[in-house]
Amino acid sequence: MSSRALVLVGAVSVLVLGLALGTYGLVLAQPSSPSPKAVAKPTPSPVATQPVIVTPTPTPTPAGYDHVVVIVLENHSLESVIGDPQAPYLSAFANRWSLATGYTGVSHPSLPNYLAMIGGSTFGVSSDCTNCFLNAPSLPDRLEAAGKTWTAYMEAMPSPCFAGSSGLYAQKHDPFIYFDPIRTDPARCARIVPYDRLATDFASPATAPTFAFITPNQCNDGHDCPLSTTDAWLSREVPALMLSPGFADTRSLLVITFDEGESSERVATILAGSGVKAGFQSAVPYNHYSLLRTVESFWHLTPLAEGDAAAATMADFLAG
């Protein structure tokens, strides 16, 4: 091959390499929505050294959200999460989006907090009972009456509408199954599904529910395993959710919280998505009732009980 040909080949190789590196840099700086297939089974990048944290963009407060997703984790106080070496992803995510530093649970142990999140009351429950079913209204009742949809995604749940605990699935972390109007209605109870359904539902805005509630299994939620396990789970699942068409292509909000604290009552609660302020913190004293009241306010839903009726909305986290 002539020297001129060799020079030409070398130049082309340099150009191709430069384009590849430039493209990679753009992907890290501004991730694009993956295809539904990628969402269905997210895998970490073999090249990138840091997990993807979806970058906030300045958007006005939505005039009502299309989708709200709540992820509930277990038994860690704010001080033991944000800034902890075991939680680099969650700490970075909180710093990038909005963090409620005055947010608390409403009771101990787990179950009363979960009931409060969708029922507006602890209903006098003070244990992780498994047969203390309630004949009371809950958030799904209000959503359905307003023409909205909901789905509860339970990791490690053996089958839809499963009652009881099994392996890493704990009934006490599934508040929906405790409400008689849901549990005793097969069609409604079928909305409580294994977590594997999430990727399929959020592969399209048309199939993503208006309200989604996510409970990781007892290892990934931090109940039985180290916080580092929870952080690793979030670093995989949160980007996959936020970059999915059902979330990214709509006006969507993600809330990550913990049911209760350990060293203090305060728990890390993070808001991210459309209309959320970037790099914002608020020390206003909110709790699980405040979160429920905020969700209700998006769609003008009537409060359920004394807890959410008396709570303030978390409007300071929203831009506009």
C-alpha cells in the first residue's frame, strides 16, 4: 500500500474514533430515552464509571401530572442515608433534584406508615399485623372516581393479589392488600402485581398508570440488607424508569422516601421529574400525610381521613 493510502486510512480512523468519543460524551451529558426493549431489562454500561442520573431541565409546574411514581424504602433516617459512603447514588440524586430535610414518618413500625401513605390514617394499627384488614376508602378509590388509574408494583410478590408473605415479599409493606374494597374485588386486586410488570407498563405512556406505588423486596429496600444494596438497586432501576417512554415522554413525578427512621424520625424524601426544582432543599416539617395530600392535589381529589385532610401540600418543591 502506498504511503498516501496509509495516511488516508489513518485519518479516517482518527475521525471515526473522534466521532465515537464525542457521541459517548453526549450520552453521558444528556441521556436519551431507551427503546422499550432496553427498559424491560436495564443493564449497566460497560464503559461508564458512574450510574446515570437524569439531569433536571427547567420546566414549569405541570398543570396536573400524567404520572406519579412513589418508591418506598425501609428503616433509615435522613442522617444515615444522605452523604453516607454506602449511598453514593442516592446522595447524588438528592443533590441533583429536590430533598425534603424536614420529612418524617408518622408512626412505628412499618405497616402504620404504609397505611397512612394511601389511607390518610394509621387506623389505630400499631403493629405489623397480617389480618388487620380495613373496611375504609383509600387513594385508589379517589383515583378511580376521577377516571385515573393505579398499579402497585411489589418486588418478589409470587402473583397478583397475593395475600400473605413469601420469601423476600412482606405483606406489611403492601398497604393496598389491607383495604377490603380492594382485596375483595378481584378486578381491583389484580392491580397489585409483581414488580416485573413495571417495565412493560412504562414502555408506553398509554399503559403507564396515573399513580404507581413501588415496594422493593426486603433486601433491596434496605430492611434485611445493607444500604449499599439498596443504593445499587436504585442506581439500576431509577434511570430505567425515568428514561422510559411512560415517564420521560409525559409530565411525570418520582418520589423516593423511607417508611420510618432509626436514629431520628426524619427520613430522606426526594422529588424528581417534571416541574421539580433542581438542587433544592426544604426543611418544612412534612410527613407521609403531606405526600398523600400532595398527590391528591394534583388531580383535585377529596382527602380520605383526618391525616391528609390536615396536611399541607409540598408545593415548595415545584417550580413555576
